[in-house]
Amino acid sequence: MPTGKVRFYDDEKGFGFITTDDGQDVFLHATALPAGVPSLKPGARLEFGVADGKRGLQALSVRVLEAPPSLAKRARKPADDMAVIVEDLVKLLDGIGGDLRRGRYPSGSHAKKVAAVLRKVAEELDA
């Protein structure tokens, strides 16, 4: 079976193109995607069957061999750095928790800064 990489894929239109390892373009329709795979990202490595359609080669029975690496994961901070950040965040939240137990919310600007830090850490962990 031939292999190649996704050149582009449009979720809304339900089709895209694969560039085979020997440089040919192959049409890819959503119906050829494996069950549970609603979309493909450019650069995903695929194995597929090929049929000669009305307008050229068309992919059949696609199998995903390798997904492209996530840009967010490549930009992640090292785990050691995140450990220090999370430990500092826990100390910060402990202080806020004590204030809340005494019936006091953090001030407006302080609360916004803490919320921004929480969102940033969440994004980093979710990447």
C-alpha cells in the first residue's frame, strides 16, 4: 500500500489531498478516513489504497501511521521548570484560601493577576 503525507485537509468541505512518497497528489475524501478520525492535520503520515477516479487518483481505506507533532507540545516548558511554577502557584493559592476562609476575596488587580496565572498554567499543562 502506498504511503504519504496530508498536504491539506478541509474539515468543512470534507476533502483534501495527500502527497505520496513519490510526489503524486491523491484526492482524499472524508469517507476514506478511518472510523473515529473526523479530521487530519497537514503533515500526518498515512497509508492508503488508491483507485483511479474520474479526475485522477483517489485514496481509499486510509490508515493514520503518524500524526504530526503538536506545535503547542513543542513549545512546552520543561517538566522541571513547570514543577517549580506549580509549587509557587500552590503557595499563592494557599494564601488566597486563607483569606477566603476569613471572608475576604483578593483585591481586583490581585485577583486578575492570579486568574491570568491560573489560565497560563492550565494552557501549559493542557498542551
